[in-house]
Amino acid sequence: MAWKAHKSALFLAWRYLFSKKEHNIINVISGISMIGIMVSTAALVVVLSVFNGMSDIIGGWFNALHSDFEITLNEGKSFPMDSFPKEKLLEMPDVKVVNEIVCDMALANYDNRQELLYIKGIPGNYFKDNHFENMLVDGDTALWKIQQPCAVMGTGTAGKLEINLLSYKLVNIYYPKRMKKNFSNPADAFNTHSVMPSGVISTNTSYDENFIFCPIDFVRDLMDYRGEATSVEIQLREGANIDKCKAQIAEIVGEKYRVKDKFEQEDSLYKTMKSEKLIIYLILAFILILAAFNIIGALGMLILEKKTDTAVLFSMGASKSLIQRVFIYEGLLVSALGGLAGTLLGAIICFLQQTFHIVKLGGGGAHYIIPYYPVQIRFTDILLVLLTILVISLLTSLIPAYNLKKSNLYRNTAL
């Protein structure tokens, strides 16, 4: 019986939606409501898809820089490698490479230009293991040349220091002494080592602005680390199960260490992108709420116009709740048709942008890393948008229907 009542209410709502109204203004308001929801839905789908595309590209750049896992201390800065279970990690069938890393901030000076940068000590095979060679824009990735330590840096760092790879000028790096400090002579409080610039890479990330890659032995000597490391990076073999390997590695190294995957290595970046997406969703959802408020006016006028039909249904035995459902379904149908049309419109716009790159970034002959707005439609976003429309339309439809139940419209009209 309950299903038949809902079916009857839905049938009447469908007839009311497309039947000719005595007052044309009701059709106008219903049409405006549907168009408003359609446009808002399409905007929500397009903006979220563009945000997904940008996030995927930026996340891909950072993921390309990181090893599959980074192991650091939970507390402290460095740890001795002789007590670290490196050999046990190498025995894992899915582990390809285990690299010791030493990284900290230091002062770099080149031809009287100074910058505070991160100096990252890496083994000789690091660039090949992490495919950094594909990011090379000038010079090479050699870390040693005729017993001279070399440095590879990002384009931003090279620009700030005005590095000239064709000259023989060295980059002097200053780092505070760990073991012996002479505060009476500030110059004696720093270790000073020199390194030759050998190459420039472009990662399109913040790493270009503040990182210099040097041989790990050079950095250990600069920072007074004797067989210590600040982190260990692990590369897995192709096809390895990330979650399974992470659990195995965490069990091997113990609770003293923290194992971070690629996403956790840029935790703040991904949290920021998620927060921005949430804010964008809330703003556009608020616009959708404003568009849906037209439904209240349209349903209120429809209730007044259909008061005779309402009285007839009531006299024939229809309950107030059944009549309520008729107008609730009316509002849901308006929202559903507008929402589905908006979703389809948004998907078409995204497809055209993805295929033909209609909307480009910048203009006037300027060249950008991302030449056009990227889009990536996700099924979860579509579900979220449709669920949002359902909730908003249900709330806006309940207001006039609830007022109908409290009114004496049935009795007065019946009389």
C-alpha cells in the first residue's frame, strides 16, 4: 500500500509538472528554478573536474620527485646506519633500491650571491633510480668530476645564484659545526666546503627554488656526520603492492622510525589541495542552494492553484501526507531534471575541454607549463553533486509541503 501511495503521488507530481497552468508565472518560476539548478550543477561539475585535473598534474610532479618510501626518525634528526636494518630491507623481494640520504639547510655562496638552501646528499645512482635525468635542462647529473664534488640544482636555485655552468667558479657551502664551536670567531664556527655546479634540472615544483643535490660523502663531511643519515629512501620494483610493502617495512624498522609513502612525504600539499577543493565545493553548493530557493515560490503558487484538486483528492479519501508527497515529489522532479541536465552539460563541457583544449591558460604568446586548463571527471564527484542536489531539493520542497499540512486549505476548499 505504501508503495502504491508513493507511486500515485509521483504520477500526480509528474502530471502537475508538465500540465498547463492557469497562471503562466508558475511555469516561468519552475523553468527558472530548473535552469538555475542546471547551471549551478554544471558549474560545480566543471570546477571540481578542473580542480581534479590541476591536483593530478601537481601531485604527479611531486610524486615523480619522491621515492616510493621515505624512512625518518619519529624523534631526532639523524641516525647511525650501522644500527639500521638496511640489509633486511634489501632482502625483501619487492625492494629494488635502498638509498641513504643526508639533508639539511645550509648557506650557499656563489660569486658573492648567497642563498639559504637545502643541501641534499645522495648516492651516485640516485638520479638514475628516480628518473631525474629526464628533468635535466642543462649540463649533466654527474656528482663527481676528477675527484671534484659536483652539484645539481633546480632552475630556481640556479637563477638566484646566477650559475654559469661554463665557468669554473665553485659554490661555497657553509654549515654550522656540530662538534666544535668557537663563538669568539664566527668564521671558525662553520664548516666550509666547495662544490662545482654540473647540471640544472626542472621539476616544476618548489624543489627548483631551494634544493641542491650533492654527493652524500661530501655532505656528510660538511655536516660532521660519520656514517649517519637523516633519512633512507626506498624504491620498489614495478608492480609491487604499496600498502603491503609499507606494512612489511614498518615491521622491519620498528616503531622508532616512520615510514612515509609518496603522498605522506608531501602531506601538507595534499591536505591543502583537499581543503581548497572542500572550500570550492561549499561555495558552489551555497550558490546551488540560492538557485533551489525558487522551488519554494513555485511550489507555493502551485499549491494555491491546485487547491481544488487538493480538496477533491481529500474528499475522495486521500490523506494529507499523500497530498504532501505530491508537492514534495514536484520539487524533487524539478531539481532532479535540472541536476541531471546540469551534470550532462558539465560532462560535455569537460569532454570538449579535455579533447580540444578550448580554454587556454594565459595569452599574448606567453608560454606556460600547463598550456590549458586540465580536467578530470571523477565518479565520486558526480555522486557528491547529485547527493547535494537531492538533499537541497528535499529541504526546499519540505517547506511549502509542511505549511500545506498546517493550513486549513483542505477544509476551506472542500466546503
